[in-house]
Amino acid sequence: MRLRCKTCGVEFPTNVSLDREVFEDERLEDIFTGRSHTCPSGHTNQYERRDYLFERSEPESLNRAER
Ligand SMILES: [Zn+2]
């Protein structure tokens, strides 16, 4: 799953990996509470469940071949 940094807005992958079924189970709210993550630029913020983004199904283009 991915997060969007609350400081700089960049999306970055987390080590959190859940099935959508689990993600949408409201009884599991607690596992998301108070988790902090650090974006690639070094901003550490706490995130809640609604902040997590599922991976898009399409692969991320690396954007380096066409410079
Ligand atoms: Zn950031």
C-alpha cells in the first residue's frame, strides 16, 4: 500500500501490505492508528487508515529512459 506524504505530497510505498478485504474491515481500525511513516524525502508523519492508498494495478513507469 502507498501513502501520500502529508508534508510534500509525494506518493511512496510502505511496508504495509493488506488485502482489500482486510483493509475495509472496520474492526481493524486499530492496526492503522498511530502508525508513522517516513517519505523518501525524510518527512515523518502519522497516518490513519483513510490516508492509505492501494497500489494501482498498472505498473509504475520509471520515467528515466526518455530524458
Ligand atoms: Zn515528504
